[in-house]
Amino acid sequence: MNFSALLRLMVILVQLWPCSPSPQNSSTQNTARSFTAVQRVKRGWLWEPLFVTEEQFSLDLVYVGQLKSDLDKQDGNLKYILTGEGAGSIFVIDEYNGKIYVTQKLDREKKPFYTLRAQAINRSTQLPVEPQSEFIIKVRDVNDNAPQFLDGPYVATVPEMSPEGTSVTQVTATDADDPSYGNSARLLYSLVQGQPYFSVEPKTGVIRMASQMDRETKDQYLVIIQAKDMVGQPGALSATATVTINLSDINDNPPKFQQRLYYMSVSEEAPVGTTVGKVFAEDSDIGDNAAMDYFIEGDSSDVFDIITNNETQEGIILLKKRVDYESKRRYSIQAKAVNRYIDEQFLKEGPFEDTTIVKINVEDADEPPVFTSENYVMEIVEGVMNGSLVGVVTARDPDYDGSPVRYSIVHSMHSKRLFSINEHNGAIITTEPLDRERASWHNITVTATETRNPEKISEANVYVQVLDVNENAPGFPKNYETFVCENAVSGQLIQSISAVDQDDSAEGHHFHFSLAQEATNSSHFTVKDNQDNTAGIFTGKSGFRREEQFFFYLPILIRDNGTPPLTSTNTLTVTVCDCDTEVNTFYCRYGAFMYSLGLSTEALVAVLACILIFLVFFLAIVTIRQQKKKKPPFSEKMEEFRENIVSYDDEGGGEEDTEAFDISALRTRTIMRTHKPRRKVASEIQSRYRQSLQVGPDSAIFRQFISEKLEEANTDPRVPPYDSLQTYAFEGTGSLAGSLSSLGSNTSDMDQSYDYLVDWGPHFKHLAGMYTSHRSVGD
């Protein structure tokens, strides 16, 4: 068998080697050598399974095991070499006999095993006699780590009065020792503090209730739990953890009044809403379980009320109705406190409420006078004489002494004194006649004052209604504008009328319309009463003539249904109109207006014509003045014009050259008026000149220019009145040479071609030679 096979067999034997010695011989194994008998094979390595116990350390080297090859004849010719994890530092090997030693203390919790490689070589040849192979040295665990509670300290909450066995919380400890070897990591939990209220399960660490507990007795407990390894055997390591257990509240206590009888008092002057006193019922519970509501039972609930202060849980008794010492001096009420939220599982223990008695005494006070009514409503007919009785108010002193009362009316600075009151008996009378059409109601404030104590004053409101008397006759609600056409036919409706009356009718107004007696004999118009407070005006004949009568004044008689009935005559003005087939009333109104001014149609037309002429004349003057402000003087225009004349002072074609006059220079006047961006003058003149050679004279543009100059001269008042006649003629198509004006000299030679100078004839031969030579030199 070769070296590698032997080493693999050794590893298998190490893995199958029992690692959990029995408790009775564990201490012996820790002190004895940790290897078995030598496994001998026919060929290859001979070695023992290698184990080393952690924490095993002394000044001398600690023997771990031995590696030996079957080729070793113990003559010192073989050399053993150890490599791998910790070789040379933690583990050393005797190169002559293959024994392995550990040089320092090992910790299984840091590294549980080491992988090393062994090799045997011939010292003479330095060649390996066996192939290199790996083996493992395992670190055997000892109980050197105590348990730890990593999550402590613990806090838990459980409802009070929970039954026995209720789970509270669970604590867990950990041990770094090897759980697969021995009992070093096997823990056992126990209760150090917390009996007899709590218990703990030894293996799981679950804390449970051992008895029912009342939060109102004690609401917090401190429990200490201990965890031991080695299953609690002697010499085991241990650790403790603290658990704070709070008892949460449940509604298991009803409210209780601390006093079975309360005494309170309230003054008879106290207004509604006054706090009379407070009651308080204690509840041992907390939070919502202690919330309660207060109630008042019995007949006194209409005089007193009680509300709950949610912050202090007090019951506040309030005055719900004014009390009177003279009527009732004592009240006895029963107040009840009831839990707002009730746990049904505790209802069997009794009602969660409590009651108490509250006795309230009414204190006497000097009260102000009291009117028999807070508001009085009185009536009086309008127009009665001064000093007429309106009504009587009455007040009395409610106290036993019965102080006399003096009455007065509160008048504001702006109110009119229409009423007065008898200070002794409270009779209200008028001081001026009352008019319902001005004010149908009057509000009066009456005061009653004790004569013995003027500070005691009370008030009452008196509402006086002024009853209507039929004193106003009906009339038209507005001024009607009524028109009738000349071509109207008989029985045509020309106007609907109605009526108003300032009086107030209890049954409602009902008006009757008719023609006045003096108009009944007229057959021009008729009145038809519609029996709904309206009437219609109809024509009584066909055809009307404005030349005969322009206006008709129709007296309308209106009667109301008052007692006694009143009648008024209202005049309706009817205007005759010249209407078309569409009955256009605009012309009718316009004609009526002019007729009222005393103007006929012819006079009206003359007046309108004069106004129109005046407007035209005024607009013409304004237009001329504006043009004068905009246009410069004629002299400036002439100067501007002359600047556009192209003059020539050069030898040339003589009379023939005059035909080259550029008529386009005159046309530029109209072009310049358009305020276009200014171009180069020379280029524009040259282009205009060439254009004039191609087309004939534009007589329309020429005439327009002359007309504009003539108009400027005639309308300019700043120049002397002289006539200037200038004649312009067009002589043929001009010379072939074109214009020789110097205005175009700014154009570069590169921009123009001078070949055409040769074609101008003998007169321009010298000039053509100059430009030709210049060009040749430039080229």
C-alpha cells in the first residue's frame, strides 16, 4: 500500500473515532494521551489518529502523535518533513522519528482543525520515499465558555389577572462550546428571582405566569433567569439575565365616589351655565379603562346639568335653568358615574357605576325688577292725537321687601322722541302723530329701576305697530309715454296701466279704473278695467291727424277699496305719431320732441343742414393745419429737388450728350416719400439712368410730380407768391454712352466692365484708352 492510500485511511479512522466520551471518564481522557494504538500496514505510512485538546499547554512540548513509514529501518536514513497550517509554528515534527508536538495553547472556538501535509525523504539522495499526503489534526473541545444572554436585558408586558400558565416571554442563552461533543453547550434554565409569581421552563427558557396578579396592587416585577451549561452539573459555567415584566391594565374596577354626600350652593342671580360645583369618582384603572361619564337622575335634571372633564375625570355640575330663592331654596340631586368602556367578562362581579347625593342651597340676592313679559307688542292707529295711550308695561321687585319700581324709555341720540312713559305705572303714550307710511313699526326699550337700589335695572322690548288709515289716494306708478298712430283703427290697445297706493290694506289693494266725467263724452279713447288692478287704454275711433291735434290729455279716475274709499284723477298724455306699416315709434317720439320745441319738419331739416356744413368746414381747417405742420417749406422742397439734378461739366458729345438727361431723377421724389432704407445714391442714379434708356418717358409720373410741387407752393403761406414755370422735354432715347456722372464713381473697377467705352465713337477714344490701360495694368 502506498503513502497516499495510508493517509486517506488515517483520515477515515479519525472521522470514525468516537468524539464524545462518557461523563465518567471524560476527565481521564483529558489528561491521558489522545491517540490510539498504532495501525500497522504492510507498506506505506504507519501513524496514529491525531487529536489535541484545546487549552492543553505547558512549558514542554505536548506530544500529539507520530507518523512513520514502513520503509523506515530506524537507521536515521529517512527524514520526516511537516508542512501546512501551523507547521513549524504551532506544530513541529521530529525529523528522525516522525513524532508531532504542539508548541502553544489552541482554541477550538477560533479554529477547530488544522490540515497538514507529511513527506518522508532519503537523506542521502534527498528523494521522497513516499508520496506527499494530507492529514487533519482536530482540536478537541473543553468547557471553557460560559453561556451568554445576547438579547438582554428583557422587557415584557402581560395583562393583569392573566390565568396561571400564561406565556409572558422567552429568554435564550448561547454557548460557544462544541454542541456535538460532551455537555459543554447543553444549557439548563432556572428562576433565581420571581417566585411565586412566575416560572421558567428549564430547557426552552419560556417564562410563564404562576399565579393571577392585580396591577392595582403591583404593576411591575423584576425576574432573574439563570442559564447553566453541562446540564447544570457541578463545575458548570452559568450566566444570568434580568427580565422586567409589566402588568397592563384591564377594566376590572368600577368607579367609586369618595363622598357619599356633597353640599353646594348657588346664587339666584347666577346666569345659566354657571358652575355650581364638582364631584369626583375614583377608578383604580388607568387610561380608557378609567374613563367615565356622569349623569343626573331624578326631577332635578331640568334645573341642573352635569358634564365630564375628560382630563381630570371630574363631574362638573352646571346651572341649566335660573333658580329663584323666593320659589325654591333647596335642591337634592343624585349624580351617577358610569364607566365608559366596560369589559363584559367582569360584568358578573357587579355594575361598573356608582352614585352620590348632591344637596344644593339657593342663596338669596337683591334681584332687579322683573317684567311680566320680556317682549311687549302694542298697536295704535296712525294719525292719533298727542298723548294717546299705546299700552302699559308692568314690572315688580321679586325680593321680599318689594321695592317700588320706576319706569323710563331709553332714547338714543338719533332716535326721535315719539313716545313717553309714566314712570310710576308704566303707561306708554304718544308725543307726536304717527305716520304709518313713514314707519309701520317702532322699537322701544323700557327700563325698570328699583327706587331703593338704582343699580338694579332690567330692560324689556316694546314693539309698537302703527295701524293703517286710508289717507292716501291711488295713482300711477310712473309717467306713461303713450303713442297712437295716425293710421290706428278703432278698438286698438295703445297702453296698459296700473296703480299703487301707499296705504296698507289688510285684505289687499283693489283698484277700479274709469274715465273722468269730463272725458266720458269724448269718443277718441276708452278705458277697460281688467279687474286685476290693471286697465287697458283703447282707441275709440279710427284715424288721427297730427295737423289737427298732436296731443290728447286723457283723465283717468282711480278708486281704491279703503274705508272710506279714496279716488284720484291721473292724466295720461297720448301723442299722435306718423307711423309706417311697422308702427315705428322712434319717429313718433322724435317728432313729439321737436313739436314740443315748436319746430316744423322743414325747420328741422334746415337746422341739420347748417350743422353738417359747419362740421365739414371745421374738419377741413383741421386737416389743412395738420398738413402744414407735417410738410416743410417750399424753398426746402425746391432745394431738395435741385440736389437731385444731375449736372455734367465734362467734354463729351455736346448736343448729342444732352439727350442723356435722366428723367428718372424726377421720379425719385415719389420714391423717397416712402421712408424706405436709404441706398447708395450713385448706384440708384446709375440704375435709373440705364432704365430710362430702355423705356420711354412716363408722363403719368411726371405729371404727378409737377402737381405735387404746385400744390406745395400754393398751400405754403411762408413763401412769396411767385409763379415758376419749368418746362421739361424728352429728346429721344439718349446717347449710347449713357451718363458720365461722377456719382457712380464709388463703384470699384472690379464691379464694372469698361468694354463699352470702345463703342462710343471717336469722341471717347482717349477716355477708352485710359480705362483700358488702367484695367490692363490692374489685371
